[in-house]
Amino acid sequence: MLTKEKTIGEMVAEDFRAAQVFRKYKIDFCCKGNRTIEEACENKKFDVAEVYSDLENIAKEKSGDIDFISWPLDLLADYIEKTHHRYVEENSTVLLQYLNKLCKVHGDRHPELFEINSIFTEISGELAAHMKKEELILFPFIKRMVNAKQKGEELITPNFGTVESPVAMMKHEHTVVGDLFVKIDNLTNNYQFPDDACGTYQVTYKMLEDFEKDLHTHIHLENNILFPKAIELEKTF
């Protein structure tokens, strides 16, 4: 149910189809999902009513999306790691190889490729370190909370004090990577490859676009569902 008080992140958490609408209007629902629609549209050149109308229309359609908001937190953490972390690991390597090749073959005619390559190299490094922190520190603690709650056991306080500390760090790192991808989006003109683009060029741009879409879903599941629920669970001990 749409209300002006709900944040964008809450809307997408309740019905992931809303993400299609926010993508259409280039509204960030993952890193900046804590805003209302009015706040997100404040500096945009479109009518807020159009956004609400599109959201209402999509809500009338039959949904086949997974109801992540109802999942146990340990299952959701496992899903994120095995689906989205694995996607990043597998596709980062391929994209870096393709971007290096494009710089060598097309860099003289399209110098923006060097900047795209540099930015994605930074993104890849940031995500690799980020995901390890989640896999080795944050996710295991979330799973320990779930296990302790199920068994009625006392929760041992972690070295980082409260789950809000690593969550704040992870959300900041999400924003950093999200901002870097905005630069790639602009440099590629929304992933529109030039007329002289070879097959590898076209595939690379499509892979970059898919990578960004997957990252948006990945960050959404953490920022808007996993992290808030983990904070609330910790308060019950």
C-alpha cells in the first residue's frame, strides 16, 4: 500500500517490482533507499504523480517475485553470499579482461574507455574487500544471533560492540561503489555503445549494465531488508 511516509527502500522491500519503476526514473532505491518518493523527486524533472501512477499500475499485476522480506535472516545472508557475492567474483574477472582489451584496441578513438577501466578496477577491489568483511564478520554474527534466538541462548557481545557498527561501515561502502557506478553510467551514456563497437565492445557494455543492476538488487537486499532486521533482532536480546 502506497503512502507518502514510506521510504523507497521499504516499498521495494515489500514488492521488488517497484524497483522497475525507480530504475525507469533513475531513482536510487538501494544506497539511497531511506528517502520518500517526494524527497527523491525533489530535484528531478518529472512529476511525482507519474511515479505513483506507475507504482500503482505495477502493483495491480500478478507478482512472481520472491518475498525476501519474509525470509529468516540466516537464509537471506546465505542467499546474498551464494548468489550476489558469487556473481561479483565471477563477472569482475571477465569484465576486467574485456576492458583491458578494449583500451588496447579502441582506446585511441574512445579515450573514455581508460577512465571506465580505471573506475571498474576500483569498484572490483572495493567489492572484493567489502564482501570478505561481510562473509567473515557481519554475516556470521547475524547467523549467531538467529541461532541464539532459536535456542533461547544468551548472545555473546562481539568485538565490534553492536551490529550497527559493521552495518554502518557496509552501508558507507555501498554508497562509495554506487557513486562510482554513476560515473560509469555517465561515461557510457547509459551503456550505449558507439557505432564502431565490435562484438566484445557490445558484450562488455551489456555486462557492465547487468553488473550494475545485480549490484542494485544486492545492495537493496542488505540495506533495506537484512541490515534493518539484524539491528532489530539484536535489540531483542
